[in-house]
Amino acid sequence: MTRRIQDRDSISEKQIFTTGEAAELCSVSQQTIIRCFDNGRLNGFRVPGSRFRRIPRSDLLVFMKKNGMSSDRLEEKSTTVLLIGRDQTRIQDVNRAISETHSVTLEIAENAFDAGMTMQRCSPDLIIISSAVQDMDPALMRRRLDESDRTDVRIIYFTGNVQDGTSQQQLHDEVASCVPGHLEAKTILDELHGLCGS
């Protein structure tokens, strides 16, 4: 089953914020945000039939800039990674390794069907495939991405213990990176640094 590792929605995708989220982004108290909302200094709306306030992204950005607050976290682009694998221990290792990279959202799929559904929903920048997922064909995935004008999506395929040099070379020509062995956090981090320009 597909699941999201990050508990919170990616800031880069969020369009409406609660007063608590706005307070965290502005590095002020929630009461300060509520006061600014109530006296008209911060635009937003109330949820119909409730006392809850909501602040649209564009209004929050205007407020932050007008008050000299850093909007870096709100404006940073998030990189989405789809990891297709089954080894929970290795997946958790990868998650721990990239959790310090705040601009990365990690999505997990355990089979080809879940991977396809996740790709429709989140449009990943990087796809990591473990050889442990038997029903995955990295070369076919590359062709399908190219056909849908997603030539910018990179694929890393961890080949496991397969030793067939001919098929590996052919596969390497199709995907961005073929890595011998199993899921490894360092290889993924290196690729992320390239994608994020760091």
C-alpha cells in the first residue's frame, strides 16, 4: 500500500494554512497571527460555520514580506522522491538519511500498481526502484515517462545481486543510474544533492 512518510503536507504544495501553521512559518505566536487576522493586517477567511481562521498562501506571503519576515521556507521548491521497495529496514534507513533535507518529500510504494497511482498523484522528480520489487520494469517506466513528456524525471535502479552484465548494460542505457546491490542511502543522497543544486 502506498503511504506518505512525512507526517505533514509539503509546505511547497500547501495553499491554505491554519493560524498555527502560519505562526510557525512566521516565527511568532499563534495569538499574534490571530490578532493580525482579526485587525485586518493579515488577510484570510473563516471556515463557514466555525470560528476557525484560514490564511491563503498568497496572503501569507504578502504579510511576511510586508513585515520583513523570511519567506524562504514558504518559497522553497520541494523535491519529491518516489521509492519503490519492500525492505522496511532499508526504507527506514533512507528516510532517516534524507529527513534532514527539508525540501524533500518521500513517497513509498511496494508494487507497480501503487507506484503508478502515486506517480499520478505526486509527479515525482526522482524514482528509486529496488530489485526486490519483482513486478517493476525500470526500462518500461523510463519509456512511459518519456512518452508523457516527463523526460526530466530521473530513475535510480538498485539491481540487487544480479550478475548478468549484458542485461545490466542495456538497462543502464535506459535509466539514469543502475547501481549494483541493494537500496543505499548514500547513493540516493548524492543524487538528491544534484537535483537540489546543493
